[in-house]
Amino acid sequence: MSSTPTSPAGAGLLDLSRPVHDAMMVYPGDPSVALDPALTLGDDGVAVARLSCGTHTGTHLDAPSHTVPGGRTTSEISLEELVGPTLVVHVEADAGQLVTGQQLEPLLPGRVPPRVFLSFGWDTFFGTDRALEHPGLSAEAAALLWARGMRVLGTDALSPDLTQGAGDAGDDVPDGGTEGDDAAAGFPVHAVVLGRDGLIVENLTGLRELPAGEHHIGIFPMPLEECDGAPARVVAWR
């Protein structure tokens, strides 16, 4: 495991974010994604698309207010929290498995940087039913990461918690409840991280292209005011 982050100087960039497209997969119950022409070159002289989606579409950032009453919103998150040394951890886990602190601990250094991205390799299943069967973390494992210095937790799965009520993974997921309906009961990792004023990044992709260890990574959410989260562009300097 590398002891120093990859230098951004003179390095190439790796996009770790998932493109947003019409009718893409969303977390069960979240608003569906619609991306269609609003104006066209032929009729209007300019091309303008109309986008309708939830704040937790594709690769996105969860603010504490996503599950914590009175928690910080996107307006209160600084860029300094989102850019810098990030530990990428490759975790081998089965579908629906909760990774415990005992299983995670051997993969960690004694102290971790503020940002930790867990790669389960589950981004390859995005858009399929299997995406809903992703592994997750136990609350104890999340608390271990927090104690080691993590303040931003990322995953290449739909959530660091197991997905509850997984239904059809197709494109037309109806509007309904959100993943914050019962954070303490259904979303224990969210409760640990967001409940302690940390941040979560979900639906990362391409993490397996980076070796395990520290890298210089930036998370750039859309500048939505006073929101519970925002779609984000996430970039690693190779």
C-alpha cells in the first residue's frame, strides 16, 4: 500500500463519476431521471436540454441533512473537505455481505486520510438487478474508519448500507420514500457518518483502475443551495 498520495503534478486524470442519462438507474424510491430536448437547433436556433432528477442521481454527495434533522446542507460544505489525499481500499465481498470492522481493519493503515473510498467492484452491475444486492459496511466498520480519521466515505455501490426494499432495478423506479426515512434503523452507516457531520459519496465508478492506497482525488458536487445532496464529478489524479 502506497504511503504517499499520487502527485497531481503532470499526471493524467481519471473520471470516477457516472454519466447522467435519461432513465438511468436510481436508488429505489428516488425520482426518476428525464433528459430530453427542450429547444432544438432546427426549431429554435439553439440546442437546450431539459433535465429532471433527484439530488442523489448518479455519482453524488450526501450532505448530513440527507438523514439528520438540522444537519449541514450542501451550502455549508467547503471544497477543502472534498479535495486531497484519499485512501482507496479494494474490498472483496459477496452480494449482500456486511463487511465488519474485523474484516476491514487489515486493509487499513493505522491512520487514514479524511477521505476513504471503498471499492467493492460493484459499479460493473449498475443498471441491473444485481446492483441492488451490493455489499455494505457494518456500523462498527464505519465507526472504525471514523476513529482512524475518515470524514468522507465513498463507495462504488448504491450505498454503504445494504439497500432495503430492493425491487425492480429497471429505469422506471416510481417516486416514493427516500433512503432517509429511518436512518438509525435502515441506514446505520449513514447514521454513523452523516450523524457525526461527515459526508458520503455514492455510485463511484472505475475505482478498480486505481491501485489500493492513497491518491489525490477531488469531489466536485453541483453547487445546489441548501440541499441534502448533489450530483458530483469525482476526479483522481493518476
